[in-house]
Amino acid sequence: MAATDLDEPAVPQARWRRRTVRIGLALVGLAVLYVGGTFVQVWQASRSDGARKADAIVVLGAAQYDGTASPALKNRLDHALELHEQGLAPLIVVTGGRQEGDRFTEATVGYNYLREHGVPDSAIRKEVQGHTTYESLAATWRFLRSEDVDDVILVSGPATAKRLAGISGDIGLQAAISPSDGNPSFRSLLRETAAVSVGRAIGYRRLERFDS
């Protein structure tokens, strides 16, 4: 059957649809590679201890139960104590504000724990206003800078190591990352992969919903 004028527009339309599908598949493939590569970086960072000599050790807050450190917070504090006893830094900064209904801030619980384990008051600083990792690190950087301190060791859960490095770069804080002991769950690695993937694109300050 001979072609008619009505058949001619279908050819460029079909080509456009195929091209659109190819572009869409390519974008999906790039996204998968990007997220997959970020997952590997998050996993590698969780297993890497960058502890070295610094001016201060900064402990990121975690849950507390009416004045008692949660297992996660205790793990971080114990790790900070080990680094302090090794002589890697003269100061320990504990961070974290008060959640709704709490009588104690996470920083205060951390301070009390360190004092009970022999750390002198003069060697401890507290940041009690932050409710997210970004807020706590930004506030910590501001008051440490007034003491001419800008080189720190950051202590938090293993899964968060890569994000901490990104946040430190955002706020201009020179930091080594030393994760606390333990193996992160696959779920926490996925969660942090999402946070790092998006944080690199839009900035870590906007990622408060990913904070723990």
C-alpha cells in the first residue's frame, strides 16, 4: 500500500519517543551509578579511623534517658575517652541539645559521664543548643574558633562518617573522623547514602530530617 501524507508525521514522532526513552534510561543509569558509588564511599568511611593529633575531640550527641547515656552515646563517649587518654587532643567537646520533654541535654549527660571517668572540668566544653548534626558542628566551630581551635577529631556513629566529613567541609572546620566502635546496619548505611547523595547536591544544611 502506498504511503500517504497522513503517515509522514509518525516517523519523527517515533524517533523522538525513542530518543526520549534512551535519554531517560541514561539518566537512570547515571543516578544508579552515583548512588551506588556513594554507598561504597559511606561504607568505606564507616570502617576508616582517621584519628590523629588535634586540638579537640568533638563528640556528636545521641539519645539520653533522663540523665543516663544511651548505648549509642556511651559508645561515642568511651571512644572519645580512649582518644583523650592516648593524648591525641587536650579538649573534649560534648554536643547536643534537649529534646522536647527532656530534663537534660545530651551534652550535659556527656559532660557528667566524662567527669565520672576522670576528665577534668577544664578539659571539657559543652555545646547545648544544637538539635541536628549540622547545628551542633556549626555552633561548636563558632566557639572553638574563639579559642583558636579549628583542628578537631569528630566522634560519632560509624555510618555517619562520610556525612560528617561533608558537613565539616561546608562550615570550614578542619576535621579528622574517628567513628565509634561497632558495625553499622545496612539500613543505616542506606540512610546515610541518601543523605550524602542529596547533601552533595543541595548542601548539608538542608538535610536535618536525616539527622539522628
